[in-house]
Amino acid sequence: MRYPHSREQSLTILRETVRQMSQQSAALHPLSYTIWYEHLAGMNQELSSALSQRLAKGALDDASTLEMYENFVSRGDSEPALAKVLASVMQEVLEAVQSVGVDLARFRETLESRNRELASPLEQMAVRAIVAGLVGDTQRMHMATGDLTTSLTTNLRAVDDLKVQLEQARKDAQRDILSGLANRRGFENAVQSLEREGYALADCSLLFIDIDHFKRINDTYGHALGDRVLQTVGSILQKTTKGQDLAARLGGEEFAVLLPETRLPGAMTVAERVRTSVARCCIRLRDGRSMDTVTVSIGAAEGKVPQQLEELLERADRAMYAAKASGRNRIHGE
């Protein structure tokens, strides 16, 4: 596949590519770059049609991204779009450097020639002519090196901007926009980072938090108020957690908090603090009235040896359902 766009056009398409990719569930890898680049550039109508149909079902995951790439992009000669653009940028820089290199060689030859001329006796008019020639050559050399500096600065700035956008996209892909917390992927990646730093799940506790009667809240007050409830719970978790604690919205009305180096009694203390904070919050309706009290049920589980994150989540989830079974607005430890 050939990409006929200029560097400026490609960078414009890539900026939109990065924005679209950050809204999907798939990881930010070269295959994702390629399918979104070709779709947004209008280069692959079959891909665009299939992509539109798939997006109607929800965000793209890794499996769907790979399927799109293999079915509509991969032809044995495709390169990731990002690599294409960066290669284009580097080619432009190299051409500018080569051009100035030629000019520098010519400038050196001119200086050597002028030096030989000045070494022999010359009349005043001849000296003036040589000096005038040197001035002209110097000005042309200054313009050439100035063009090179401008080219380098422009291209490096474009690459830096793209790196910033990609880094922001990576962060956005791991954050739940509504609550401001990590999403499921961000939570799992953060847990892996903690483990690499030497923290063991066996020394951690986990809280599994579920908003009570959330469907009733949406049905009674509408999804806009439901979103505000999610935002409120997210804000409370942000204020309650500290240090290495990890809070996340796992999906829907479910949240989790990993508490490193915390045993079950300490986790139960944090859980009770969260429960009471949520129950005390006041969410106003548009007419000024307060909506019914929002409550959460929380399950707490202490890590065991050996322990995987999924196992710890399942145990905390069971504890949360036990809290619901005992009347909701409760905490239960396992």
C-alpha cells in the first residue's frame, strides 16, 4: 500500500488517528495505527465500511483490530502508517542536510580559490571584486544553513507533538473519562507495575465496590444523574485513596481499590470510610431537591500466597455480594 500524502497531510491525519484510537479498547499498536490511518485518509473503502459496522456494536478490541487488519489491510507490502510518516520526515531532513552538504563543499572550493587569488599581488579593484564575491557566497551559505535549521526545527517539533499526542492517547486509553479513575485495563497495568516494583498481591487487600440499586437510579432520575452518581463515587475514591493505593472503575457501577501492604482489618477501615462518605453525599436535582440517598455495598478480600489479580477480584466480588445479601449499604470481609 502506498501512502500518497505529504508530510503535512499525514501529520493531520495522524492527529485524528490518535484521537480515534484513544476511544477504543484495543492497545495502541502499529496495526491500530494502520487501520485508522487508512480509514481516516479515505484510502480503503472496504475497511471503512467494515469498521463502521463494527463500531456500531461498540469500541474496537484487540481481536477486532487484528481481524480488520488481516482482512482489509494486510497485503504483504503494508507498513504501519506511523513508520511511513516518520520515514517521510526523516527523508525530508536528510535531503535538506545533503543539499546543504553540497553547498558547503562548493563554499569550501570558493574559499580556497579566493585564498589563492589573494595570495598573489592584486590591484584594489580586484580585491574589492574578490571581497564582494565572498560576501555573496557567505550570504548564500547563510541562507542555506538557515533553511536547514528551519527544516530541522519544524520536523522535530512535529515529531515531538506526535509523541505527546501518542503518550496522551496511551493515558486516555487506560482512564475512565466519566469517573476520572483508571479503567479495567489501566487498573491491571498499574497492578503489574506495582508487582514489578516488588509489591506482592499476597501482601495486599482489595475492595470491590458496587453502587446499590444503580439501575433504579437511572430509571428514576435518568442517565445524566446516573453519570453524576458515578462521578461522585469516583471523586470519593480519589480522596479516600493515597500513596500506592489504586482505584479504578471496572465497568458499569462497579469499582475496585487495591490497597498495597494492607491486611484485612485495615482494608475494612478504608471500606467503611468509603461507605459512609458515599451515604453522606448529597446530589441535587435540577429543581434543587436532593435525590434519594446513594449507598454502596463493599466486599474486601486479603491476598493469599500464591494469588493472581483475577482470583483476588473474584473473592472480593463474592464478599461484595454477601454485603448485598445482608441488606446492602454494608461491608463484608473475606
